[in-house]
Amino acid sequence: SDRALVRLSPDGGDAAVVREYDLAAARFVDDSPFSLDAHKHRVAWIDSDRLLVATALHGGGVTDSGYPITARVWHRGTALDDAPPILSGAASDVGVFVHVDHTDGHATPLIVVAHDFFSSETWAWRDGTATLLAVPQDAVVDVHGDLAAVRTTTPWQVAGQTHAAGTLLVGPVTTLTEGDGSDLRVAFTPTAGTVLDTWTWTRRRLILTVLDDVQSRIVSLDPAGDDRLEIDLGLGSDDLFSASIATLDADIDDELWIVARGFLTPATLIVTDAVTPAPRVVARGRAAFDTTGLVARQHWAVSADGTRVPYFEVGPRERSGILPVLMSGYGGFEHALTPEYPAIVGPAWLEKGRVFVVANIRGGGEFGPAWHLAALRENRHRAYEDFAAVARDLVTRGVTTPDRVACHGRSNGGLLVGNMLTLYPDDFGAIVCGVPLLDMRRYTRLSAGASWIAEYGDPDDPDDWRFVQTFSPYHLIEPGRAYPASLIYAAASDDRVGPAQARKMAARLHAETDAEVHYLEPVEGGHAGTIDSAATASLHATIHAFLDATVAKDS
């Protein structure tokens, strides 16, 4: 097509304007264009004159979480207000989201009604009729032409066989639209240390990105048979790596564009064929810092309940004495932290002979769905115990001392480091807390907070509040207690978490304790916290000036 839908955020927030752009003419369309004002829309082309739209505007409605509650088909030249809903959710749902698969030139509109962050119904819309796909509500489903892929989150029994959590099943989409999934076959089965991260389709192959003890490897398989092969990217063993995959045109060929990166290796573009692999490097990112004398290794800590928790450590190969450490973590929403090139931390921290650590704590997806489910709701404390265990392991190993350890987390990671501040203040010398959740009593009433009840619990339910209050940093502040120095930052335009929780936390720490507290809040930036490269540079310069003045002042 020579038309594109362009999303433009006025201030960096999630709400965006949608405008139709003419690629051939290199200008926005002014003759009967598709156009939407700023909101949290989801839109997708059905064909050149029809869009599948989920928006709260023009009579669409909104859920308690602030996302669209209906899906509609919008015909060019007509008023969206006149388009009736083809599927609707409930106010208590997270929202209604849309996608259209165009494999082989055939449009298959898909509508997802997300009941919570992990449970949803997926409907295929054809010929004016919506058909529910026969998969568990907690499964992840993907349609590609005549095929479908289903990744289980919890065990699923189908056709007399039970498939473990984290299994990938592939088969004809009709087995989900007209049957019960009986014609699906197993494409991947997880093990204790090897799990599925993502998958990508090409014309003839299904490409799996697998995490093996939290490092990527690529597997190419025939979705209709048993043929499979591993694609060796030829990156060597001098670094720890992750990889992401894109295809130029999955309808036409089997060419893969793979971006690999490591803690010491800038993004490297590798092109290969998925059927007959012959990887070749076609581009490398510019090195942002000098890696001479640095090494990246994986270590394991033991958490409070005996669980082994891995972490990546990057620092001097030959270590001398106690060093400042900057820790990073997330531990939520099944998001895995894999090796990434530290383009900012490298020059600002590692080049100075310091140590950078990424903790793969429970709540994330580093070891599949079970690793995530282990730290949900009443078990949230496990994520925080894991992170504290990594900090203490660094001390035990002689890398550092508690007063030289800093941690930086954003969003759910901001909640993580907020709990380090309030629950483990003696294990850290400084805390950097970005765009965070911190007031867990009121988080469901702020911005998109209601959408995360499945992750944390519902504070308006007395039974849930009994455990939620145990990891609500704002409520865990003890007047007069000694806390490490903190830098808290947010953005006024953040429409996902919002700045209110960060403001309250900084204010209470300032008013009720003697702790050193710094607060930063630009207007623009949304949940990213910064609006452009200059603002990002300014934020991280501030963060590292703070770290230099606290945990690294003598280094």
C-alpha cells in the first residue's frame, strides 16, 4: 500500500494522534483522510478504505483502565460515530485491542478483549461475524495466514494431552475457529533453563528466539514438520548476547534480519536465510565506550526461599578492592532482562572502573511463565527478596560494600527500587527511582493502574490489601528511620503511571525523615520520562552526577 497510519504523541504520553500519510506523495492525506485526535487508540488497515478501530472517541467508550471498550469497522468517507461496535468489552476489562493479519494478501481482522493483563479472549472477524478462538484465556495466540501459534501460560489439556506452561503449539487456524485445538502440534517444549522468548514467521519457516539461561539462541523450524536447525550467529564466547529478529517481507522469502548485542558488543545487524543459514554481518553500531579490560559474566545468588537467581555482572576483568556497583532490575509482567549494550552506563560508569549488574529476578520472564507467576500478588515479596539477595551476594563475593551499591529502576522497576529503599535500606547507598508505582493503596485509581490488578492485587479488596500494603513503599516509610539517598523522577505528561505517586513519595521522605531526597519532573516525556535525545542526555547526566556524589564519590 502507498498509505500509512502515523501515530504522533503531543507530549510523549501513550495518547496519540492518528493521521493518514501518503507515502508516494510524501504528505499527509487531505482528501477524505482517516484521522483521530489524541487518545489511546488501536487502529489497523483492513483494506485501503476500511480500518479496524478501537478508540474511546466518537462514541467508542472507555474502560476503567482508560483504554477503548469497543471495536468498530470504519469506512472511508463516513463518520466513525455512525459505525456500530462489532465487539464490546466491559468497564472492568483492561480494554479492547485490534490487529489485522495480512499474510498472503488475505486480511484477517483480530480483536482482543483483555479481561486483565494476562487473561483475554481473541476473536477473528470475517464476513461480518466474530468467532472466538478456542484457546485458554491466559494463552498467547498469534495468527499467520492459515496458521496459528499458541503459547501456553499454564498447563493446557487438549485432545487428551496436557501441554506444560511455556509450550508453543502450531497448527491450522481452523482448529481454533471451528474446533477445540486438537490439530495443534508441539513446536517447542521448555526445560528448566531453556524457555521460549518470542517467535517470528517467514514464508516457509517459524523462527524461535529461545532463552538459554537468559541468553538468546535462534532456532529455525518447519511449522508443518519435524525439520529444525539452530542458527549459529558466529558471535563467539567473549560476551553475553541477546538477539531480536525482523523480516523484510515474510510473504515473499525467508530472509532474516537479526540484531544481536551484548554488554560489550554494540548492536550488530546479521542477515541470513532461515532455510539455508549463512549468517553475514552487514552493519555494526558505533562503540560508545572503551571495553578494554572489561568482562561480562553470569553469577547466581540464593534468595530467601532457596531459589537460585541469576544476574549479569559487567566490570573490570582484574578487580582490585571494593568497587561501586550500579544494579538494575524489573521483575514483573513476564518481561525478561536480557543482555543489552549499555550505551549510557558504559561511558558514564563502566569506563571509570565500576561494576554494572542486571538482576534476573522472579516476576520477569527469564525462565518462562512460571518465573513470572512465582512473584504475583501475595508472592510479590519474592521479587524483592531476589533483588536483595543479589545485592548481598555482591558483598559476600567481595565486589563491594552496601554503602557503595546503588540501584536504578523504572515503572514496575521503580516499585522494585522503592521497596529496596523502604524494606532493605541497609543494603544500599543510593536509589534512583523513575516513573514509579509507589502508592499501592491508590494505584488502581491513577492513570492505567486498574489494568495491573492481576499483577499486584486489588487494594480495594480487604483480603488483597493485607498483602499489597506489605510492598507499598509510600506506606512503608517510617518517620525518623535512616534511608539511603534517593533521586526520584517522573514526567507530568505520563498517562500510564502518572507523576502523583513519585511526588507523594518524595514529599513524605522529605517531611518525615532526614534522608537526602532529590526530585525531578519535566513536563514532557510521558512514561519514558524524556521527550527526545537532549532530554534523555540531561536526565542521565543528572542520574550519574547523583551516583558520583553518593556511592562513587571516592572512586
